Amino acid sequence: MNALGTVAVGVLGVLLGILAGYWLPPHGRLAARNRPRPVRRILLPFTGQAISRRAFEAAVRLAKAENAIIMPAFLARVPMNLPIETALPVQCAGGMPLLEAIEQSLTSQGVPVDSRVGRGRSARDALRKLLQQEHFDRIIVSADEDQRGGLGYDDLRWLLARVPAEILILRPAPEDTRRISVEAVRGHF
Amino acid sequence: MDASAGQPRGRLKVFLGMAAGAGKTYRMLLEGHAELQAGRDVAVGLLETHGRAETARLAEGLPAVSRRSVRYRGTVLEEMDLPAILSRAPELCLIDELAHTNAPGTEHRKRYEDVEDVLAAGIDVLSTLNVQHLESLNDHITELSGVRVRETIPDAILGRADEVVLIDLTPEALLERLRAGRIYPLERIDAALNNFFRIENLAALREVALRQVAEEVGAKRLTTELVGSREESLAADAPQAVGERLMALVEPYPRAQRLVRRAWRSAQRLGAELDLLWVKAPGQELSDDEQRSLSALRQLASVLGARLLEEESDDLAAAVVDVACRRGTTYILLGHSRPAHGLARLRLPLPQRLMQSLPGVDVRIVADRTRRPNGDRP
């Protein structure tokens, strides 16, 4: 083979390499494909415009330890005088940015997230409907009688008595003033 | 020009208010008197005084077309007499409460349909409407006020009005009127104050009414600017949308929820309707995870008051273009596309194809803020 032939074979090889690189899927996708899929589902319900950071951090720790997916759920309440399927834009104006803030934080920590919205006549009713539709392995709630974002004590009793899932209730602590609120959303929302 | 009748269509002027008692009917009657004095042939087609003496007094001196009696399930109901109005054929007709539902047995189910006939006969119409009767605002106002308004009219009716006049009043002044017994009889005042006529309701309704009229003004101004220009034909071909209509392209994956929330916030800011569109491949089977995601998307759409549309097509761009034209979409939002591979790399990316096929429609790619580097943890 003369020099020209060698150069031609070399150029052909380079071209084939470029083409192969171009047609094959990117490396990141292969890596993502090989990553183990989360199996456990942790529900993190809330009702207001802020949730306890302790509850949130507990959910993150457990999700990382158990390779679980966190499912934050905004529970919207439909007044009795309105049809149950009614749209709730005013409540969503508070709940949606908080869902966004939670998702942003979880994703930045590498925790898989899949949000839900529940709707019912009360927070408990919304939660009951959600639990009827889907299976969750664990539910994390903050005992929060002031209803700023958690569930009341009656709701927690009901949860313990009726729901067949592992339930983690975090005791409200006086020093637990740190909360994740809608102000945490990065960028305009 | 109404081609079928061969005569110019009448002009429609609507007095829009935030609630009963704002003074819409009163203002309509004042204008009726002014037109009468100016020498026009004016007739009251339908007036609802709701027992308000002030309103009834103002109606004196205006010629009126008598109501007709309609028998329905053993009850005699008084309704507007459309045939009599058309036969009387005044130059200007005053027809109160545009959103009213007629008794069965009349020509049309809704009063705005009667008004369409009157306009088509070349008669000008003055009418009244409360903002909560507009179809697109119904859910929003229901949640604000806790009262579901059953009588609604399509927004397009208001959009077609030649003039919309906002009858504005502060909530405090309206409550003052209510307490003074100028809106409802004394026995109904307490109930009204405890239900619909709360200051926060009225303030919210006032804001909605002001925004609605501002949008009407904007739409009319744009139309006026286009008349006579070379864009006129383009405007005539464009879908007739009232305000903005957003469409977000979704797939049954968890990340779609973020896109929906962002699209909803944009729709809220623009006071626009929101559609969600999922284009699935023909015969596509969904996995359990996808089924769950789709169900969650449906629930989210319902709570937000958005509409989830499902189309079957193997050409995503063509399906989106088709739906956008049908729905009068003005704004399309989409997330990051998956990296193309194989022959798909040679095709024009979806956003560019949409921009080419839908001139005049904004296309926005929604950023994934969770991937932004150096972001602070909340």
C-alpha cells in the first residue's frame, strides 16, 4: 500500500469513528439507563404554603438510604358548597410554588421526585383519595396542629389507625421554625 | 354586514359590572333616555328592576315592549317577547341581563341568542352583564366567592360586542348600597352580606372585571390598528381568540408536572386559558408508571382548571399545529426534548418546526431550573 492509500485508510477510519460517535446514544444516557430504578415510594403530604424542614430532611435521608422516590403531595380542600371536581386556582397559587420548591431541592440533591395533587372535602379526605389510587410504602408527616402545612392530631390518629403503610410522624419541636416555603423557589415561577 | 339579512348588523354595547347593584341597569336606562331625547326610536325589550324603586322610576318615559307569558310545568313565567321586538323593530333596544336562561318553549335557550337575532335584524342593543357570568372566569370566581354561577355566556359574545363599558364601584360603596336596601329587600340583606357580598369577594371580582375590560380594550386596539393594512387578511384568517390561550406539550412522565405548573403560572399572569396536549403514537401501550403519571397529570390539570387533550399521531409537530389552530393557541410551552438519535438527528428540531408552521404563535422552551449550576438549596 502506498502512502496515499495509508492516508485514505486513516481518513476513512477517522470518518467512521466520527460517524459512530454521532449515531450512538450519548454516554450519559447509557449511565442513566444502568442506574437502579427506585422501588420504594415515600409520600410527603402538605396542605399549606410551607412544610417542616425536619420532615423534608427526614424524607431525603430515608429516600437516599432506601433508594426511594419522594412523592410530595399538595392536599387541596374543596368547600362543601362546591362540586368536588371544581378547579382551585386560589389554593394552587400557594401550593404549586411550594411543590416547585420541594422538587427543585430534591432534584438538586439527586433524589428522584414525582409530585401529586390530592383533592377532597378536607385534607384527610384528599389524602384518603390519594391513598386509594396509589400505593405508598411510607408516609412522612409533621404533627402540626396549627395547620400551616402539616396534618392535625385527629388526622394523624386516623392515619395510624387506617392506612396500611409505614408512617413516620415527626414530633413538633419548639425550635423547629425552619420551614420550606414558596419563597424558596429559584427563578421566577 | 349580515349577509343573510342584507342589512347592516346592529351594534351591541354591554355594561359590565362586578356584581349585582353596581349600577349597570341604571346606566343603561340613562343612555336609553339620552338616545330617546336625541330623536332615536328606543324601546325597552326587557328590564329587570329586581324591585328597585330607583330603577323602576328611571324606566318611566321609555317605551317598552311587553313581556309574554310562557307556561312551564304548571307555572307561568314572564319572558322577553322576541317576535314582538323584531316586529316593532326599534332603532335601539334595551335588553337587561345578557346571561339569562330562557324558559323552555321560547325561541332560544339563552338570552344572548335572542340578542343575536335582534342584532341581525339591524337593531342596536344595550345590555348588561356581571363578570362572573363569563364562562372562562367561572371556576376562578366560584373558588373566590364560594358561589357557583349557573348562568354563563361564552366569552366570544363579549368579544364580539362593539363597546364594553365597565361600571366600576368600590367594594365599600357597593356594600353601602346593599346595607341601605338599594340592591335587595331588607330581608335578604343579611344573607347577601354573609355570602356573596363580602368585601374580599367584591375586591377580587372588581379586579377581575377591570382586567377583563382592559383585555377587551387591548384586543380592540389591535384590531383597529390592523384594519386597512396588509395584515388585515392575515388577521381575518387567524383563529379568533379572546385574550391569550396557552398550550403546554406534556408526556406521561413525572417531569411533565413541573412544565404544567410553570405553564399554569404563565397562564395566570396573562389571564389566559391553558390547554395541555399529549400526543401519543398510534397504538402506544403505557407502562404502569406511565399510567400513574398520566393519572397524576389529569388530576393536576383538573385542580388547576386546565384542559388535558390527548391526540393520537405519529407526527408530533403536525398534531401540535393542528390542535393549536383548532384551539386558537397563542403561546406554546415545551420542555427539553430528549436527545435525537438515528435519522431523527437530520430533522429540524420541534421548536423550529412549530415556529415555521405557526407564525404569530410564541414558542417557549421551559428551562429546568433544577439543573441550574450553583443553585442555592432552599
